[in-house]
Amino acid sequence: MAGMTEHNSVQQPLVDELVRLGWSYFTGKSLDRQLEQVFIESEVVDALVRLNPDVAEVPARAFEVVKLLRNLTFQVDDEGLVETNRDAMSWLRGLQTHKFVGADAFRPVRLIDFENPANNRFAVADEVSFGSPGSNARFDIVLFVNGLPLVVGETKTAFKQKVSWITAANEVADHYETKSAPFFTTNVFSFATEGRELMYGATGARVEHWMTAGPTKDHPLLSDVLAAARWLLAPATVLKFLNSFTLFETPEDNSGSASLIKLIARYMQFEAVELMVGRAHEGQSRRGLIYHTQGSGKTLAMVFAAGQLLQDPVLANPTVVLVADRVDLVRNAWDQFRTTHMPRLLAPATAKALQDTLGAADRRGLIFMTVHKFAGAASDLNTRGNIVVLVDEAHRTQEGNLGLTMRAALPNALFFAFTGTPIAKLDRNTFATFGDPADEKKTLHAYTSDQSIADGMTVPIHVDPRLVTFQLDKDAVDEAFKELTDAEDLDEESAEVLVRRGSRVDVVFANPARMEAVCADIVDHFYSTIDPLGMKAQVVVFDRAACVAYHKQLTHLLEQRHAQGHPLDEAAVVMHVTNAKGEDEEWAQHRRSEAEEGELLRRFRTHGDPLKVLVVTSRLGTGFNAPIEAAMYLDKPMKDHTLFQTITRTNRTWRNPETGQEKRYGLVVDYVGLGSGFARAMAPANGDQDPRSVEVDALIDQFEAELDATMRWFAGIDHTVIASTTLLECQQRIAKEKDQEAFVTSFLLLEGIWEACWPHLRLRAHTEAYRFLAKIYASIAPVGPRLDLVWTRLGAKTLDIVFEHMTDVKVTQSNAVVVADADTIRRLEEEGLLPGLEEVEHKTANEVLDTLYARLKKRLEGPNGDHPVYQSLAERLENLRQRTIAEAQQSIEWLREAFTLAKDVTAAEKAEDEAGVDGLNLLPDPNVFALTQIFLEYSTPDMPVMIERVVEEVDSIVKEVTAGNAGWASTQKGDMAVRKEVRLVLKDKGLHTVPGLFDRAYEYIAEHY
């Protein structure tokens, strides 16, 4: 690589690309500024004169503004960088006013022309120094607009494996922004590259929060960096980031680590908002679906969209309405907008207040509401065309009657729907409801879970299955139940009610013995796996009664830990408690006000707070953002989009503020046995899927014909005005048995079509008539015995019978070890692998290992105990202890590996005894050997490649990727890079489809490389 340097191979090509984008090039030394000056003040003055008539009239007035800007740079040390940066953004966006000397009023001050970018001067300079003589920083690349430094870039060499973009980003975040903070007063963002990836981060952001400037690629090259720069560093993009894609947020936890955080758009948020604005300008299509996976910043994308739409001059002072179908979703969105200091926020408290706000008052700005507040809204409530509706989690009620009412009330509004879990089914189809058919897959913009994980925006989700077993003495249950029915003299139908309710799935989940076993496993797993990393967990249970029961048991177990000398940690319940009739009095302790619940959730988000576990059933499934949550203990049957929404609570990125260790994956501990349900839930929905397999219009034609015929029974009765005699008159019209049967047949046909086709627009006109017929049907429908009363009286006794005979409840992991038996050992001897049976016959697998451990322990405690050979042997021994031996053949493979290990221990002992550490050094690389054993374990006779060559390639590439980064496995990006390279090798060799091979190999690599 002679002659190739960081400057000529990375920095200079990037500068050349910037010049092609429209930036004028200057060397740092040629800029008209002093070493200690932040701005090119002559350029600032020129811009003030050029863009402000009051200053053009008296050019000396420009220096009044320059002085104010200088003062901003001086306040960084006292106010903080991000706080000062926020104040500077207000100046840069033209939101500040100033009363010039000699002027009679305050005037707005413009530093940058956003409406006509050609009025600005764009300059790129390299090797820009700032500070004082003998103590200054030198920035590789700086982008100035009108003399104001808006972007700082750091480049690194592309030729050193130990150097990456992270090295460059750390220089910016940890060195420049700390020691040269005034230079970042007007900074919009900074970027870093080593010629492979281009990453960018907001002012004051930690490196783990920097973002990729475009989709992550498997083998990025310099050309990819330049392509990303053509978007991120284009003059127009920089100005858009400054004006529309920058926000400041107050943290949602109680850590006190920062009072303000700067947020800038991720590339997918930028793309989505640009498409939305473009659609609003086109004025043709009136809808669009934005499908961004859970955890990727969907709500923040809505914030950026609302901010840009509100200030868009083409839309001429619009109204932006944010709609959700649940109060907590609205609250979460409100919190996100409020903490980012968005202006003009309105939240009508009632349906009438909303309708007044949109109707008579015709308010502009940003309105938050649930879709339920449109109930009863008149058609054409507001016919303006510059109303934009942003729908959060676009499905559920927005696809029903309330959604239709909303659209009728705002007939000319533009609807954009955001969802992380679109539905594509016969009866509910998010794409059909909100997507434009002209868009590819009916989606305006998509950002999938796979892409989010590849970009480092979210972490993958791992599933740890548990098996909850119990013994049910069916004969004893039947006998006890017969005694109960005889004693209560129950007829057959009443007894069937008790049997049916007593055998429902919720009875299994309500079993106290099962609940206690699951809670014990949760506590054991949490304190062995999650708590040591400083992270927290959520427990999802069957219903509200289970919430209370699980919380009570978990609290008891936490108190037991405390009695043993551990800190007293807490669990809390988050559920709806309304004090309604029928609610258990014990639930009242979990009722909280909105403010109390907000404080509880802030505690949960806070690292170090003793609130470690939240127990929920249906709350916090969507809209809840707690990056510190690493595990979800799932003890509730779920499926499809509801399951996906729930388990992705764990997929947020997080870094331990004390240790620096990053969350590498979210964990779902599954006590239900959902199995392939996880795969179905994670699979992306297909917008091109045909939403209906039947012709809906033909069905509605049949409905309308049948409705007319059925309503003839009640001709002359006004079904729109119900009187005290209406029901009696209707029943008399069908008093004869044959008439009643005919009416029931007709209504059931109507009901079937209605349920299949609702909420089709054609059905809305028939709503009153259909509901009228439904009430008549309900009044004559056959009524069985008072079954609810039977359960109320005898339900508790029935459950006691079931619970009493449901015994031996156990929770087991999927990797329980089965002990090898003597027959297996004999088969190994027949293969010639054992010297004889006297040492191993009648011993369990663990007893065989104990013999090896005793020998190895002496060496580990000796002078060469830390040698990689012995460390590898110890790891192999421990892995054998944890392996599953489920069948005879697996038992043979396990023992074959055990005795191979014994031979290796003997070889190591001999090498050390004969030549000390030099002898150990001559033994094969333990990592290569261990990986070889793993690959052999998963090999098949028809495997297409030689195992040894695959292992050598894996070993080589992992060493190359991890060079100089010993802690790679504790960082999300390091973990992702190694995973990607190993997967590529396996795919290249045709081994990527071998079940379990990647996970087993990666587990070893993460531990030993």
C-alpha cells in the first residue's frame, strides 16, 4: 500500500465529492478566521447584510448580531454544550429577534436562507484548527454555511484493521466536543468514516447512538461512503437537518445524567418524511402507509413529520391531527412531542371539545386524540384540504366504524398511517385500509426488522423456551366432581357449565402451584442472567387477576432474597383498575393516577433504581420505550401482530452507563410454548396479498335484498324513533312459530354477511336498520338456564377440585442433561474407544466428568493454569456438562467427545511435564481445535466441504474483524460485525442451513476470541 494514506485515500476523495455536491473548497489555513474564532466572521457579516433589510440599511448593525453569537460560544462551559447548541439552533433557524441600535422595534434575524438556498455560501475546509497556540484541535473536514460551522467530519485510514469509524467518532465525541466545545455551538451533526462506513451523530451524542448514513452493507467500500455522502452531506440535506430534522428532548428516566438530549433523524425517518411531504405537495393521492418496525423510532418519525408539515409553506398553516386507538398510545406520543418541545400542542379532553376544535373553532396546529373522540362526529365536520391526519399503530379501531366516521368528518384530509405491525388478513388489512394501491406493496415507505438489526437501530430477539409440566389425576378429578354434582343436585346442562369453565386454559394459568413454580424460575433466571448486566425485565401474564397473583409471589421471593443479605428490589404491576363492579378489592392497591404511573415507569427506565420488574397483561404492549428492558418472561398465549408488538419491547439498544457493556439481544423466556408462533409473528406482512378471496360487493347486494325483505315484517313501525310500545308491536308481528323461524333464518343470514364485510362503506347506510333487527332477534332468542349463576355459586369449588389434583408442577429448560447408561458405554467399548469398562461402568455422565475435572483442576491451579490450552480444555469440559443427551446416538456422540477430551487432557499433562510452557505452546491452537469439534458435531456424511478448511477460514476472519478490540463481544456493533462475517463464511460454504451450527459456533467465538 505504498503511497496510499488516510489523506489521499479517504479524506481527499470525500472532499472531492463534497465539491461536486456544491461546496466551495478552502484549506483550513486559508480561511478568514483566527485560531480561537469559531466563525468566519466576515462571511457571517456578509450573510447578515445579504439576508436582512434592516442590516443592509446600516451594515454596522451586523456586528451587534456577531457579538451575540460570540457570547453564545462563551456560555458553553456554564450552560452545557447541548443547551447552548439548542439556543444556537434558534438563531440559525431565524426564530430570534433583535432590536438594532437606532431601530424602533424588534426584527427577526436571518443567518441562513432556507427558502432560497442559492443565497447561502457553502464552504468545505480541511485541516481546520481551533483553540489557542500550543493547545488546539485540528478537524479533518468542516462544512461552513455563511461562515457558521455546521458539520465536523473525522476520517481515518482504510488500511489498519485496528482502526474503524468508531475510532474517529470517539475523537469527536470524547475529545473534540469536550476540549473544543465552543466550536460545536452551531454544530448540526458530525460524521466519521474509515473509508468503509459513513456514520453520523448529533451534537453531544455518545458514540453508541451514532447512526449509519444509509442501509448497512455486507462488504462496504469507499464507493459506498461516497454514495452515502451524496445524501447526508449535500447542502440541501444539511439545511433540512438543521431546519426540520433536529429536536431536543428531556430524558424519560431519573438518572440525572443529562438535562437535555439532541435528536436528529435517522436515514429511514428522513426518507419517510420526505416522501410524505412530497405526497402532500402533489395533492393527488390522499393517503400513505409508513411501515417501520417496532423499536426503530416510529414515534420520532411522526414528530419530524408533524414538525415539517406544520411549517410547510405549501400547506399554508395546516392542522395536523395525531390519532391513536388507546389513551396510553396518545399519552406516549404526547410525551414524545412534549419532551421534544414541539409548539402548538392541543389535546381536547372530550369528543365535543375535539369536534369544536376542528369544527367551529377551526384550530390550526397539532392536535392529539384517540379515535374514539370522533364518535358522533358529523360528516363534513371540516372540509379543508390542508388537514393532515397521522395515525399511530394503524389497525384495530381505525379500520372499523370509528375510522369511517373520522374519514367522513374530514373528507379532504390527507391520511398517513404509521405501524410497526401491519395486518394482511381476509378480515383486517392495514395495507388495503391505509395504503395507496399505486405504491409498491401498498406502502409509501418500509423499514423492516432485519434492516433495523443490520443497521444497529435495534437488537435481535432470542427465545429461551421453558417447559412447564404437571400431573393431573383425571380419575380423582372425575370422582370429586361427581360428588359435587350429586351434592348440589345439578342437572346435566348445569354440570356441563362447570366442566367447560373448569377446563379452560385460564384455569391452568391460574393454578397457584404453577404460578409459584414459574415465579421461582423467573427470579432465578433474572438474577443469574439479566440483573448482573444492569438491565431489567417485564413479566406478561394471562389476565389482571394473574398480574396481582404474580406480583404478590414475586414480591415474596424478592423479600426472601433480601433476608439472605441481598438488596431489596421491587416488582410493580401496570394494569387498568377502574373500581368497576366485579373487580377484586385487592386490585385497588395497583390503581395509579397518570402522574403516578409516569413516575413508576421513569423509575423502571432508570439504571440502578431498585424497581427491576414490571408485571403486565395487556398494558405497555405498544408505545412503551424502555431500552433498559432486556428480558420478557412470557406466560400468556399470544399470536401474530400482538405477539410481535409485545416481544419487541426488548429490542431497543442500551449501554450500561457504569460498565459500558451494550445490550446484544433482547430475550424472551417462553413459558407457554409458542414455538413457531414467534416465526410467524416476526415474518413481515405482505401488502400485495389479496385482502379478500370473495366478491364483497356481491355479498352486500345480497345483504341489501335480504334486509329489505326482513324489514317488511315490521312495515309501518318507525325504527328510528323507539317508543314504549315498539318492542311489543314487533314481537306481535312474528308471534307465530313459523314466522319466528323465518325471521331468525333471515336475520342470521344478515348477521353473517355483516360480520364478514363490516366496515365496508356501503353498510354504513344500513346501520340503524340492522341494529333494530338485532335487538328484535335478541329479544326472542332462546335463553338457557342461568348458567352464570351456577358458576358464581360453584366455580370456586370446581377450581379447588382441579387445583388439588394438579400436582408435581415443574419448570425445565430445553437443555436438560440426560445421564448416559451402561449400555451406551458398552457400545463405545465395542467401537474401540474405551480401554475397558471397569473405570466407567455404572457411572453417570457427571461422574465420568468429575474424574476428568479432578485431574484438570490440579493443572489449572498450577504455574501454567492460565495457559490457553488448559483454559480451552476447561471450557470444553464445562460445555459437556451442559449438553443435551436425549437419545442413545446422542449419548454415544457425547461420550465420544468426553473421552476425546480425556485424551487431550493426558496430552497436555504430558507436554507440560516434559517441556513446561514450551511444550504446551507446541500443542494445536485450542480455539481451532474447539471450533473443529463443534463443526464435526454438526457434520453430515454429505457435507459439501472439508471441516478443517471451514474452521481455518472462520478463525482467520474472526481474528481479523476483532483485531485490536478485545471487548468486541460486549458491544452491539462488534457483536453484529462478527455475526455477519461468520454467517457469510457459512453461507459461502453451503453450511448456513445446518440447524444450530451458527449459534453453537458463535457462542464459542464470543467467549474465547
